[in-house]
Amino acid sequence: MNPVGMSDRYIIPYSNVGRVTPVNTDNTVFSSEKVKPVECQTCKNRRYQDGSDEMVSFKTGGHIDPEESYAKVRSHEQEHVSNAIAEGNKEDKELVSSTVKLHTAVCPECGRVYISGGTTTTLMKTYKKDPYSQNQKAFEQEAAKGNRVDESA
């Protein structure tokens, strides 16, 4: 133990003081000036496609750069919210809630974090009579006829 109470492994040797190790933050490798940075093929070939039945962007699929993924996916999910608001403004309907979840992932090749997709969930309240529930009630009434028999008569 040294006099300060720390073990020797926490003491920085004088020979390392002042040395700075360069850190590369853009996920590219430079080995010499003649070699250009290599583009990540996984990020280059990544495609986004919408799986809903609404008329919104990315129905046919397309590429989004990882740097632009947040803005474009968020904009796409906002299209779903706008459609829900328009549907909620119709007669006998009310939009109760709408939530958007953005999903993140890490590229296995370059380690870059990107937005991998999104999910929009909406809750709509309908005030008009639902024809499906009316048919179900009529069926239940027909099935219940004759179930109660008065044996005293």
C-alpha cells in the first residue's frame, strides 16, 4: 500500500503522463493515407418496409442511412398517427390514445446504433352500433329460446 491508501495498480507511471491515444468515433479504420475508409455493407444494404394495411410511406421498402433513421422512422410513424387522428374525427368515433414506440438495434458489422423500426398503437372508441355485435346478440337470443320451460303448466 502506498501512503495515500491506494494500491499500486491505480498509480499512473510518470512515463505515460501526457500520452494521448487517438479515438476513432466514426466506425472507420485508417491504416495509411492511401487506404480509404471501408463502408459497412450491412448498413448499406439495410431496407425498411411498412407492414400495415394503411397507405403510408415505405410500402415498397427502401434504404435509410443509419444517421437519418431516427428522423425518417419517426416521420413515418407520425403518418400512422395522422391517419388515426383523421379517423377519430369522423362521426361517431373518438381517438382515445395513440402511442409511438421506436426500436433501436446495433449493427453487428460496424457496431453503429440505429433505429430499426417503429410501432404505432392507437385506441379508437366507436359510438355507432356495431353490426357484428348486433348479429351476436340476435344469435344468443335465438339460442336461448326454449331453455326455460315451465313444468307446472
